[in-house]
Amino acid sequence: MEKFGVMCLEGEWGKTLSDKMTVLPYLQLLEAINSNFIFIHRRMATEPEFDFFIKEWTLKKYRDYKVLYISTHGFRSGINISRDVDVTLEKLGEKLGERAEGRYVHLGGCSILKSNEDELKEFVKRTKVKGLMGYSKDIAWTDSAAFEILLFEALRGYDQGRNAAGYCKRYIEKEYSNLVSKLGFKFIT
């Protein structure tokens, strides 16, 4: 069975270095229960670190890591890597270029996809990703953690085929409609 991987770039959540919040445990859970699930998890606090990991993820040797999962604080049309380091959705698109073609981008922060649909569709078109996913509302940590386990499992299960993104989107929206609504989850293809 082909490997299905997630490259997770996690920003700084707290205002102190002693803050231990992380999404790492649920990536470890998915790896432990699925023989073909793999992941890379990296913390980042600066834009140069972010740029480095984005470039690495797009290299051919990481082609099995089909999802770029950016787990950070968010705001409308942007991510907050750390205290005062913000990256807009437009700038993320520029950083990715077309090198993310055929892969997914999941933005796991509050309100990042609160943008209008045309802007989000333009990101997908410009970067040629299979899908852009994220939240259009402020979210609770536990709700999003549970949902992201379900999301990554669905992406892994629907990985094959021409319209994999479409099938996965419909499955998520049908099976987890309550969480989709509560979180303001969007899946743009």
C-alpha cells in the first residue's frame, strides 16, 4: 500500500517558551493505527524557517507527504507563525507557486478561510493544489483536533483516483456535517 503523509508546520501557540501545546500527539496516533500513514512535524517561529520547510516539502523526495498542514493561530486570509510574524494567504500562494501541484494544503487555525470564495479558488488555481482546507470561524482546540484526525483519515482513504479531492470533500461534508458547520470548515477544490 502506498504511503500517505502529512507535513506539519506548527507555529508558536503561547506567549512563553514553556507552553507545551502541540498537535504532535494526534499525528502520532494516526501513524500508530495506520500502517501507511507517515508524517513530518516541525516547529517554526520565523518566516525564513517557514520558507525553508515549504521549499523542502515541495521536493520530489517528499512526494508521499501529500498534505501540507500549517497549524498556527490565524486571522482572515492569513496565518500567524509567532508573536508578530504573519503570512497572508496570498503570500503563501506565492511561496508555493505551482510546486504544490496535486497536493493538499490544510490551514489549521482560526478564521483563515473567512475570505471570499473567489479569493480561495484563485489560490487553488494559482498553486494547482488538489484542495485548500481550513476554518472560517474561531475554533476550539479539542473540536479541531478531533476533526483533523477524521479529515486526515478521509484524505488517506480517498487518496487514489482522478477525483479524489471531490469524493473526500463530499464524504467529509456528509459524514461530519455537524463539525463542518461548527468549525466553519471549507474544502476548496
